[in-house]
Amino acid sequence: MRLSIVIPVYNEAKTLEAIVRRVAEVRLEGIDKEIVLVNDCSADGSGGIADALARDIPVVRAFHHERNRGKGAALRTGFAQATGDVVLVQDADLEYDPDEYPVLLNPILKGKADVVYGSRFMGGFPHRVVYFWHMVGNRLITLFSNMMTDLNLTDVETCYKAFRREVLQGIDLREDRFGFEIEITAKVAAQRCRIYEVGISYHGRTYEEGKKIGWKDGVRALWCILRYNLAARRRPSPPGSPA
């Protein structure tokens, strides 16, 4: 089996090399890896670091946007370039631990899941204590999303999401920024994919350390919940879906 790890990159020069080398060092029995870097027109030298990593590490490929388009757009580029049987999203910072890939992949490898989310809120794993209101906003967005999708996720905004390749090939993604998290959730729910959630650790950053998501992205998330879930309800179910 082949695993594609897609890493969107925007102004992450301080952490990019460290996270890519950590991802490259992860050993998964019976699984080949490729790392797809998508530099979203960074202004801090991240693009040059990505190219250097691609030259130095055989499993790394680097792609570049000529203008900044957002995380969702970078992921679309990465998904289009991915060749793996399973595609996993990894942020370019150090908030998420690549050593937990086996936990994320296990439900897919066992044939139980089409999609797996890594939840920061399921308990049992360490996480850095940072922003209270971020946690409240995330919980409210997750609740509203669940009300519309009829899922019982605990962390819709998590970075760690793994997909069987066929799932992504059947979805037309449109969101350019952080609305990707809501859009993909609405669309995998509409496809009636088998979705699992597993607990992960989380080492969150402060804004001084480079955190980017803000309150405007929260407002956009609420709008995306309505837009993509209502649109999904107007479309017929995919062929072969259960009644």
C-alpha cells in the first residue's frame, strides 16, 4: 500500500524542515510513503526549503502556487498530485505528531473506515493548554456541523484527516481557506462514507509562534456548514448508497 502525506505550507520556514524529516522517518510496515509539499506562495523562504527537501529526500515532492490562495487550495493541489491508496493531511507546523500515523491509519487498514479524523478532544492523549475561546468556538462549530450532517464528531476542525483515495476522487472541493474542514466533512457525510474518529495528541501554538486561524475563519466555517450541507441535501444520493 502507498500513503500520500499532503502538507500545505505557508510561511512555515521555522518548522518545515523539522516536520518533513519527522514524517519521512516514520516507519509503517508494508506501506510506502510519499510526501507532497504545496508551498502557497510563502514570503519567508519556505519555498526554497521545500525545494531543498525535495532534492535531499527521495520521497518528497514540492509544488508551488504563484500567489497565496489558502489552505484549501493548497490541499486541492496536493490531492491532485497524490498517488497513494490513502491520503493524509499534515500541517507544516509541529502541532500534530507524525508518530501517531499508525493510530490514524488503523481503521482504514482494517477495512472498517473510508475516512478517519484525529480528534484532539477525545481524551487520553496530551495536549498543550492554550486558548479557551478557541476551544469553545471549535466545540460550537463541531456541534453545528454535527446537527447538519447527523454525525457525532468531537473535532471537525482537526488537521489530521485520512482518506481512501477513491473518496477524494469522488468529491469536488471548492473552499480555498480553512472552510475546507467543513466542506470535506459535509461532502463525506453526504457520500455516506464510513467515518471513524481516533484520539490524538496536540501541541498547539500561540499567535506569537505562528498560529494563523482567526475569528473570521470561524464565521466562514458557520457559513460553510449551511452552504455545503444544504447543497448536499438538494442532490440525489450517490449510486449504491444505502437508502
